[in-house]
Amino acid sequence: MRAIDFFCGGGGMTRGLLDSGIDVIGGIDIDDRCKATYEFNNAPARFIHADITTLDPENLERGKM
């Protein structure tokens, strides 16, 4: 199973998903101050600095954020 963490912040949900064996592609948050913490705690998941209201769902499926 693969997942994307919306409103990820520092990545607490991502960490739980990873620890449960779920492949987290990345986390999306509008606050770019979360990036370093998110990526440090959740590698290889990547932080995506974006406003989810402007993302194209088809691009998310293809891994093109």
C-alpha cells in the first residue's frame, strides 16, 4: 500500500504509517518550515511544499508534484 500525507507538518502521521509498513511517497504541506524536520524523520519520504487546493490529482498519481 502507498500513501501521501496531506497537511503533514513535521511528519508524525507519516512516521506512524512507515512504522506500520506503509510506503509513504511523501508529505504535502503549505508551511515550508516543516521540510527539514519532515525529511529528517521520514526518509525516504519527501516533503512537498504546496497548497493542496492547487494540486492536480492526476499529477499526484504519476508522482509529478
